[in-house]
Amino acid sequence: MNISRLAIGLTGLALWIGPAVFAADGYDLWLRYPKIDDTARLEQYRGAIKAIVVEGQGDTYTIIKRELQRGLTGLLDQKLALATQVREPGTVIIGTAQDSRLIAQLKLTDAPGKLGPDGFIIRTCVVDDKACIVIAANRPVGALYGSFRFLQLLQAHRDISQIDICAGPKHDLRMLNHWDNLNGGGERGYAGYSLWKWQDLPQRLDGRYTDYARACASIGINGMVPNNVNADAKSLSTEYLRKLAALADLWRPYGIKVFLAAKWSAPKELGTLSTADPLDVGVIAWWKSKTEEIYGLIPDFGGFLVKANSEGQPGPYDYGRTHAQGANMLAELVRPHGGTVIWRAFVYGKDKPDADRIKQAYQEFVPLDGLFKDNVFVQVKNGPLDFQPREPINPLFGAMPKTRLNMELQITQEYLGHSVYLCYLAPMWKEVLDSPLYLGELDKKPGSDGYQSIIAGVANVGTDRNWCGHHFAQANWFAFGRLAWDPSLDSQAIAQEWARLTFTNDAHAIATISEIMMRSWQANVNFMTPLGLNTLCNAGSGDEGHYSPSPATRQKFHHADKTGLGYDRTSATGSNAVGQYPEPLRTQFDDLDTCPEKYLLWFHHVDWDHRMKSGRTLWDELCWSYAKGVQEVRQFNTLWQTLEGKIDAQRYRHVQDRLKEQLEQAVLWQRTCVDYFQGFSGREIQEFDFSSESL
Ligand code: GCW
């Protein structure tokens, strides 16, 4: 065959199979925009959406136009006109009252105040006697969020004959923390390498930076820290700040603000100083000029995130100063620029008096309440230990009434099976987000940075083609965005919405996918760390760390002995960590009879023969939990098989393979832990028959 004809033939083939191949590899996340496959809906949409009017000018409006054209062309499978005025019914008008004459004339009175700077309205309105859909906001970025939401309604086949949505976010700053190192590696990342190619910046901008921003904006994420909290001082060097500025410029129109994780010893490492004492005039002068340099390059720089005096990181304690003194020094410097200092409360380490590590953050931070400047946030992990499969809420929430606290969640599955286990995290996050202790934090006074509330999630994205390693890990990125916007949302509703956008609108598939998702977290808890156990995994900071079972090396976390199992944190005989909780939680956790069984071994050392609510002894309940966890994963495998042919083969097989591996892991966890604990209990291992349970 003639070579050039072969080449043409291959190109044709690639064009032909291209979109299908890419559609199924997960790269498009929940932004796939396939043609609506429900004929009645498609007709409704085609009748209701005929043209788009975007009157505003500027980069954000360009992005809005591009996204709507891309989305609507895909979903409706027809080209859409960009109009300048309302010529026919079915015109979609997008913008703000300031930028759009059409929107200004509608006088949407409930917009200001309720929506805030980021909210939006999507509403069916009559404009110039024609039925139109209006997407209105107070700022262009709100119109962008509204446009994404509108496309998502269509992707989920929602009825749009009379829409009236008015949505403003509950958290002002909804941010991702990337634990990425400057050399392209990352800490606790399980989806390939870091997305940020520092060596290519600022000249070369990888196309994924834009797709990342699109994905973030589509779920309302508006802030990010690109570098690891175990920071490298080099990220504050002029060379790296220029690189960061290029990213900030690219992401600004998407509404994404950049922050930096700052290393406390930077004045010594980058400068010529011999100290990093926050009260030293030379140190203050160094940070001042650094801060000014940053704002010169990035005028809307968000501020600093700091991990200090924890796990070997330097900090103000090295100089006999407190966290407040450290945070306030930086806060004063970023304040004139509207910046924020986010100071992490995840502290533990050497020279600490209390043997029970989970008490340390409270002990160090509560006495500092009222001493932090008003543009400081103290960033607190959801639980008091460290992103375990399940933890009770961190008692710092509610304990510092004069300080703004913000929650740090972990989207990356450090302790929940990396990118191998299917584990939908929204139900776990909801346990803390719904707690009155946390909800109180959202009503504190805004600071000089304008923020009343922040929420941070440790990101799970990397260079893997599907961004998150496991296709279902995308759901956790999505759910984080949704809950950051509105923490009162229901986990199952988010799961179903994600399944519709990401996979299909087929009713059986949505029901099955969301069913697996909703059961997944508890299943993982059961086969890893049931009944309030924690940290039974292997140690290590590399890729394999915190993955496999290793209870024998974790005595100090589970305290197993001949009499029983669990960590005594009671007031009478234990470490009295319960004393850090307000009433009624304190008494509830302290009492063996009222402590919820999901936290039992977190707070109590319990006799092997203790009677559980099920009627089983603790030992039998432990065996049952591990067996139940394994059984659940076995069922996920069976349920998933019912989806063959309902979703594309590529993603079907990928998930199927991971579920098989998860089952092998679950069995390994069960055997290892049950055998190990049997060495203490000396009791027989019960077998459980789950065969009568339906799927
Ligand atoms: O969960 C632990 C991780 C560390 C991490 C630390 C932290 C960034 O094992 O890798 O360091 O928490 O949150 O600072």
C-alpha cells in the first residue's frame, strides 16, 4: 500500500476512534457533555436553549462562552448561536448587572447579599416578551459557577421548564492543599506525579493547568496551595515566585487564588540570617520584603499556609515563641494586601509532656485563643489523630471561640487504600460537617481578609490520565467541592449526581454505583480499623506506607493485651482525652455504656468478653466486623458485574480490576488483624454466614 494513503487511513481511523477512546479514559471527569440519550429531554432542551448572550467582556466571560458552547454543542448535538440580543425565546443570558444591560433591567432583587461574591441565580425569566433562562451573579466568577451548574443540570437530565435556583457558598474559601514537592514527587499522592512542572515554568504552560482550573471551577473551588506543607524554602525564591505568578495569571479568570506553604526557616535557608525567631527585627524585615516581592508579582496572592513545630518541621517554638507569635508576625505583613495566614494545628512531636498524642493540639492551641490576629485561621484536621479511616470530631472545634478555625479534610486516601480501594468519603466528612461543634465555626466574625469561613482538602490529583488514580477517587474531589459549597448536602445525592455526570443516566447504573459508594467507607473501616481502632497500617512515608496491615508494629495505638483491646482515654483510669470535649459529648464518650460503638476502642480499653449491642462479645464483634468488611467488598464485586455493558468497557474493566485487588486486600487485613488479636484474646475465631443477606 502507498505510504501516504496508509498515513491518511490511520489519521482517519484515529479521528474516528479518537473521541470514544478519550471519552472513556476518565480524563474528562464529570465534564463529559455526551449527547443527551433521552429523546424527550433532548427535545425539551433543544426547544428551551437556542442562543447564548454574554454581554460582559474579559477572560472569565471568554471562558464562560467557551464552556457553554462546548457543553451545549455536545449535549444537544447541535451548534449554538452566540447572540448579542434576545431575538427568540430560548435565549440563555449570562452575566452580572454591572456587565449586562439585559440582566440589569431584570432587577433580580434577591441577588445582592444572599448570593455573596460567588453565588448565582439560574432562573426562567421573560425578557423582551420572550421566555429565556438567566444565569446571573454579582461577579463574573459567579456567572462561571452558574454556567457550570446549568450544564450539570442538563447532563443529569433535569427538568428545566421552570428553573429557579439561587445558590451561594457556605464557605468563603474552598481550597485544595497539594502536598506536592518541587521535584515532581509528592507526599501521600497516589495518582502519578505532581501536575506542576516547575522546571518548565514560567515559560511553558502545560495544557493540564487549564483543565485543572476548569475542573476546580466547575465545583466551586476557589483557592489552592501548590506545594507540600512539609515545605521547601526554595518555593519562596524569586525564581519560583515567578513560576507561581504564571500559574496565578492563568487561574485568575477561573476564580482560583494561589497561596504558598511557607517553610519557617526560610530566612535562614534563603537569606543570610542565623535565626528565624519571629520577634527578631532582621527576620521580620526579611519576611516583609519577601511578602512585598510576592504581592508585586501576584497582587491577589492569598497568603501563607504554615506547618510549624510538627513532625520535625521548624517553627517559632525553636526560639521559645508560640504559634500565635509566629502566625501574627506573618499576618501583620500580609494584612495590608488583604492576605491570610493559615496556621496548621496538626502538631505533635518530641519534647511533649503528654504521652497521648491526640491531646497535644488542644493543649497547645486552646491557651492561645484570642491571641491570634484577625487575618489568621487555625487549620484543624477533622479528627484529633491523623486522617484515620474513622475518627471522632477534633475537640478543637468549638474550643477556641475567639479564633477562626477551618477544617482540613484529606481527599487523597492516605489511610484508606490509596488509589486501589473504592472509598467514597462524603459520608465520613458529613459526620464532622454536620456536628454542631463544627457548624458553630461557620458563624464567626469575618477577619480583615474578608473571610468568615474556609475549608481545605488535601488534593488527590496527579499526572495519571484519569487525574485521581481510581475512577471513583474522582468522586471525592467532586464531593469535596460540593460540600465546601454547601455542607448540608446529602452524600447520596452527591454520589448520584456524580454518577450521572461521570458515567451514565441509566437508572440501574446510578442506583448500583451510588449503592456501592454509600456502603464503601463503612466496609473499609470494617476490614481495616473497626470499632474505633486506628493506625493498624504499616508505617513509612513512601508509596507503600500506610497501606498494608501491620497491627504488630502498632501496639501504642491499639493497646491489645490479655484482658482486652483499645486505648483508655477515660477520665477515671485513662489519658482523659475525653476531657477535651464539651458536654454532653464528654460524658457520653467517657462512659463505656453510652460511648458510640463506632468509637468504642478509641476511648476505652474493653474487656474481650464485653457484651456489645448486637449481643456478641467484643471479640466476636471484632471478628464479625472484619468478616462483614470482606463480605461487603465481595458484594461490590458482584454488584459491579451487573454494570457490564452499561458503562464503557475501559472504565468498567479498570474498576473491576481494582475491586478484585481490594477484595484480596480486605482478606489480607482480616486474616492479619484477627490472627494477631487472637494472640491476645486466646478465643476462637468465629465464622459468620452472610449468605442469606441480599445484595
Ligand atoms: O497524615 C500525616 C502524613 C504526613 C503529612 C502529615 C501532615 C504532610 O503521614 O505525610 O505530612 O500528616 O498532615 O502534616
